[in-house]
Amino acid sequence: MTMRLLPHPDAIEFAAGVRDLLRSAADPQALRAAWDSEHGRVPGLWKRLAEVGVTGLTVPERHGGAGMDLTAALPVLVETGRAALPEPLVETLAGVALLGAAPGAVADEWLPRVAAGDAVVAMGEGLQPLVVGAQWADLFLLADETGVHALARDAVQITAEPSLDRGVGLGVVTWQPDSSTVLTGADAGPAAFDWACVAVAAQLVGLAAAMLDMSVRYALQREQFGRPIGSFQAVKHQLADVYVANAFAVPVVHRAAWSVARALPSRSRDASHAKHAASLAAERAARTALQVHAGIGYTYEHDLHMWMKRTWTLSSQWGDLAFHRGRVARAVLGDAPPPRVP
């Protein structure tokens, strides 16, 4: 089987259109207004994303979507990371993958609504009660020992939780398992977890690229000792290290998307490798951006903080660095079974 790591040209072209939309509808001023509001979202943006086909990208065609897989969705996810998009897109698309693999009335009811932008899906990370996007979700996909359950909003109790990143809509979700709500067996949970890991890794790649661009622009503008700080070798080296780290993460993420889309035996290992590499690159980009911007980078008034906080959120979401490093080590060394999803 031939492996194609480079996205299809149509997927790249579509992502370019999404980038243009996000630049106009979710620019830093719109993001700041969303962060300062109670709901944390850009008004009307989710519906606009649905109109151009983003929310229905992986929804099967019979339910009104494009029927694409993770490899086709990857360029769009990178662009949403680049824009620090305050929407639960990863959770919704990962939920679509789970719903699409589970025949029944639940998929028939919810998938057309997701494609049309009329529903948001939230997914629990394993057995954790803290759920990203819980404050905005219409459908919850939550796991217990018996499998993954699909519950409408009125079937759960949500306690909103504060977050340093105001664009995640965190909430503690309590619910009662019932045989009537079981969507799939417990074996479907790890596949959805890996899907979300790779999707978040793609967003981290976009975040790293955005923060590198911010840092380069600022280094060319800010002067010290009568010269732009970007002319100093120490600054050049730090920015080059960010570029190299992200450049190395990109093919790892594409390889993982291929594995997940085709359910290869190496799927979990590759997904963890991607999440680990992208998290390292984005965290390096955030740290370097903070150093390059110096004092102003610490302030709430500067836009950089939104990208840094989104990086720290996504780096810890769907398994942190230690979890994924251990998962890869176990897969490579084969001396112990892989750990459960967190």
C-alpha cells in the first residue's frame, strides 16, 4: 500500500479558504471580544464554518456531509489552530467519527444536525468528568466501563468550570449510565481518543506556526542598541529552533493521520508520537515567543497570551507529554501493555 503523507491538493485549497474566513471573522479583535464575553465564542462563527462545510467535513455523505477522513481534515485543523479558534471543533469531528461507526437512530438524528451547524458535540476524555465544550454542547459522548454513551444536553448535569483559556467552555458533567444510551462498546473509545489526539496535534502545529510568525514580526520591529533584535544571533537561534521543531512535527502528524484513518496496527503509537511531537514544538514556540516579546508578552493587553494559553490547554488535553511518551515507549519496547486512555 502506497502511503501519501502530503494532503490532497483539494484539501489544501479548502483549508486556504477556511484560513481566509478565520482571518476575517475570527481575527485577534474578535477573539479578544469572545474571551471577554460570558460565552467565550465568536457570535455566528460556528454557523459560518458549517456553511462552508467545515463541521460536515467528516460527516458521511448520506447525512449531508463531505464524507472525508482525518487526512483530508488535517489542513483545516491546522488553520483552526493557527487562528486559536475558540470552538469545540476537534470534539465535534471526533464525535462524528464515533457516531459514523455506530449504526442506529442516534447517528441518523445527530449527524445531519452537526453538518448543518445546528449541533455541537462534546466528548469525555476517558472516565474524566471534566469535559471541553460542555458549556456549549448539544450532544455528549461519555464513556464508562460498559462503553460510550450518547446523551442529549437535558440528560446530563453541567457545572461550569473556569479556565485560563476562556475559549474552551469547560464543565464538570455528571450523568447516570443506562443501557438505552449505549452508543458503542468500550473498544470504540481508544479509536476516538487517537482521532482526537491527532486532530489536536494538527491544531498545535498551527499554533506553533502562528506564534513563530508573531515572534519574527516583532523581532524585526523591536530595536535594542539601535538595531532590530532579530539581527542578534541568540534571537535568530531560538526562532530557528522553533521552526525546526515544528517542521519535524508536521510529517509525524501526517503519518499519524494516515494510520488513524486506515485503522493500522500502529495507530495508537503513531497518534501518541504526533501529540508528543506537536506539543513539544508548540510549547517551545510559546516559550520563545514570550522571550522575544519580553515584558509586553506577559500582559493581557497583548494578543500573544491567547495563543500561549491555547497551547498550554491543548498540550495537556487528550493526554499530556508524559502519557504519550510512555505510550510510545511501551509500543516500541513491548515490555508492558499500553496504558488506558486518561
